[in-house]
Amino acid sequence: MIVEITEATDRLTIRCTDDGRGLPATIPKGLGSRLFDEICADRDGEWSLSRCGNGTCFALSLQVKDPHNGEGDAGAYRRGKAR
């Protein structure tokens, strides 16, 4: 598995790629995808899960600036100090 984390002033992006068996043709929406939907709605984010080659690609991009007061620090998430 390859994990990439990209940090910008107000966004944090995580990409995970593996070379496993990939995704089935249809994927039912479960708890995980509903949680990602809620997190993305709260943090002006987006996520995706797709087949890439013989494996699977997952990407998550979130705004790390607090949408309620405009404060934020992407580095705080990396350092484990986010509120």
C-alpha cells in the first residue's frame, strides 16, 4: 500500500493506493462511506474510491480551516493537535 499525504495552507489530502484485488463491480453504500460523506459535508471536502489498475485507489481531501470561524492549520492535523 502506498499512502500519500499532501498538505496545503487550508487543505489536507490523503491518497491510498494498493495493488490488491480491486473493487467489485458494485459497492453497496455502508457505514464508512456515509461517515466520509458527513465529514466531507462538514469540512468542504470530497472523497473517492475507485479501481486503479489491478488495485484500489482511495482519496480524501478536506478543508482544515474551521468553516465556522475561519481558523485552521493543516499542520495541526499532522501533529495531532487539531480541535
